[in-house]
Amino acid sequence: MSGGKGAQPTDEELAGMSREELVTLGLKEDDVELAYRRERWPVQGTKAEKRAERSVAAWFALAGIASLAFVGIYLFWPWEYEPLGSDRNLMYTLYTPLLGLTMGLGILGLGVGVIAYAKKFIPDETAVQQRHMGGSPELDKKTTVALLQDSADTVGIGRRSLIKRSLGFGAGALGLMAIMPLGGLIKNPWKGGPDAALWTTGWTPANNETIYLRRSTGRSHDVELIRSEDLAAGGIETVFPFRESERGDDEALSAALRRSDNPVMLIRLRPEDAAKVVKRSGQEDFNYGAYYAYSKICTHAGCPASLYETQSNRLLCPCHQSQFDMLTYAKPIFGPAARALPQLPITVDDRGYLIAKGNFIESVGPAFWERKS
């Protein structure tokens, strides 16, 4: 028994009760006292009620339209980088703001619609209930179901078809909007064969062109190549790939700086440290003297690992505090990273410029389901 007073009805009597009788009994058994209740629309079907219904439906419709607009923009709007000054740069620039605007309107419309419905249609009431310890006998189960059904009828959404349809449209479109961006997180590692994006980087050889190590000056059109004497012992620099065919091509030069798997940390060890290096099997000739080049992309979550501690020869990732030992083939020695940073094989050309001898021999960045390294 849940705290109510008086004789309890039998199972046969419960089965014969109407829902209204069960509601009344349930309130009594749960020691609920309805202190105050006022219907929002005592007279149903008035013009004012219809106006309120249309206003709520309008918010739900806005949520649906904005959410579908988000899906359309996400799928079809030009999103690839366009250089400043090109005809399509404005379209590219508007991509992210439009996604934010439509997502915000979708969430706002659904939220305001729910609040407006609660304020305009759900009865204003105050109920007081005494809490009791114990389980849930058959009486409680029957009366609880009846109370829930009565609440659904009291809310009245079942008979307001305009609001019901608009809510379904808005919530459904919002749900579609919520799952749509997940598609951008899924990539088939074999799409494109050996030239697929997950297996190649900007350091991948093509057309027998020499790939130079290039420093970034902050201006994408600048081309500054690095000589072996440019870096002091114990120094580091972030470098990017450069091919002579890209010279004068602002778009290609900018793309090389922006590609996420291109940044490489070039490190020149001090002479006393270079003598202590433990090299990875199969990568004994990847360095050039005291110069070592490792991917800047942390193997844990893809953050830029760029904090170099010269005294300890450790490279730190600022995101989750992973640390890599530069004297032991960039092996992780602290933090969540579980894989060494991929090493880029480097040498110098006949003019003394540092160049890449080839691409990384393992995929760059965090793990994915078919990565073997």
C-alpha cells in the first residue's frame, strides 16, 4: 500500500474502473492534493486559441526549415578553400557562418516552441504530494498508467494536429541535422587505393620532383628553403613541403601550408645528444647528421606537438600532455599517446638545401581502424 487511506479495491474492481476513477483513486493513494488548477483555454476553439496554436507551430516549422537548410548547406554549399580575391571566396567564407546560423535557428525554434506550448496550453496547476517508502503494487501501476494517460490528454497535444505535425517536422529535421555532421568523421582508408588521403601526405613524391623543406613566414606566397646551417644546435623549426612546380602558384603554396598532415618538426640535436640517439629499426638512415624530422601531428588526438624541451630532449603535446623522447625515435614516454611520431627521411641536395628522401613510411596522426603502426 502506498500511503492512501480506506479500503483498497479488489483486482476485479480495478479492472472495471474508468480512467477518471483511476485518476481520482491514484491521487488519493499517492497522497496528492491538487491545490490549484486553471485551464489555459476554458472555452476551446476560440480565435485566440487558434492564434496561439499557429504561433507555436510557427516556431516548430522554423526549427524544421532551419535544420533542413543546415543539411542542404552541409551537403551542397562550396566548402573547399578559395583564395582571397577569387570569385568564389565569398561563398567559401560564408560556409561556416551559415552552418552556425541554421543550426542555432533550428535549436532555438524547437526550444522556444516547447516553452511557448507549455506556457500557452498546459494547465497552470499546483499539486502537493507526500512521499512514502515502499514498492509498487498493482494498484500503483494501474493508477500511474491512468495518470500518465490523463496527463497526455490534459496537455492536449493529441488534438492539436497543427502543432503535432509541426513538432514532428521540427524535431525530425533537427535530429537529421544532429547526425548529418557525423558523416564527416567517417573516411574509407582504401578509397583511392594507395593514393588515399589517409596513406599519403604532402610529402608523397610525385613526378620525380624534389621536395624541399620550407619554413613558414606567415605569408603563403613566400618561399624560404632551409639549409643545414640555418638551424643552431638544440634548435627546432616547423617546416612544410615545397616543389619547384609550386613556385608562383599562390593556391598551391597556400594549400601546402594548410594541409593538416604536412607540418613537420625539424630538430637539430646538440652534438653530445646526437651521440646518444637510439634509432628505430628500418629507419637508421632517416636523419641527416644531427638533423631529425618528425611529424608534428600527435599520435593521440592530432594536436600539434610543438613544445620542445632542449635540456631533456622531449617534445611535448600541449593538448593532453603527451611527451615524446627525441633521443629514442620520438617514442612516447608520458601521456595518452601510444605511438611514436612518424619520422620523415631527410638529406641535403647538392646546393646544401634540406630535402625529403620520401614520404613517411607509416600513416600520420591518430589511430584509425585499419592503421597497423
